[in-house]
Amino acid sequence: MTNGSDQKERSIYVGKAIAETTVKAFKLTPTGVIELFDELEAALITNNYNKSETLEVQRRIAEAKVSVLAGKEPSSEFEAAWNDVESLGYTDTEREASMVFYRAKYLIRKGSDKSSASNAIERLGVLVGYFNDQQSQHLADHFSQVHEKLLNDLASKFS
């Protein structure tokens, strides 16, 4: 087995473990979500992972935290998870757009920070432009619709 196939198998394993944990996490408090994903991260990262694989596991775990916590009551755990996602960077622009969507959705639901919600929506609009420039029409169409819905939600929430 080659190193490339080992990495692919580990990536698939990580994806399945994160998906299974995400299902469990939806039933937990924000603190429980963080604890569950932190335990998973510790179990997944082994000495067999190189630096880039370790970073990718950390990114994927942080993204999963954000996606789960965005639907829960506003909490410091969401903010910490968001900061982790931002500091770890993004695998690609599609993942960035998805995370910015969760951030905007969370801020609108929170209802106390119109400026930050507007900034997140504006950032998503910039990413839609990037998708258009890169000839990624399906992504541009999808995130353009999401962007429009978020703008409407923002207007409704803060009217």
C-alpha cells in the first residue's frame, strides 16, 4: 500500500468518525459538543499523521463544531470554535463559504450583533463572486441563493 492510499484511507476514516460524532453532538449542550469533538480529535491524531494530515483533522473537527453549534443557543463555545476555524484556515473556498454561512446564520439568530452579521453576509457575497470568476457556476448559484436568504433574514431580524 502506498503512502497516498494510506492518506486516502485515513481521510475516509476521519470523515466517517466526524459524521458519526456530529450526529451524537446535535443532542448535546454546547459544552458537551466541544468535549465530544475534542475527545475525537485526540483519538484521531496519532504519530502516524504528518503535519498536514494533523492540520486537516484539526480543520475538519473545528468545522464540525461550528456546523453543530450554529444551530444551538448562542454561546462562547461557538465563538471559540469560529476562532479555531479562522485560525486554522480553509481547505478550499467552498468550505470557507459554508463556514461563513454558519457564522452569519448564527449571528442573525443571536440577534445582538447586526454589524458582524452584515460583515459575514458581505464576505459570503465576495466568495460568490470568486465562484463566478472561477467558472464554478453550481457553487455560485447555490451560495448566491444562500446569500440572498441571509440578507432577507437579516432584514427581518433587525427591522
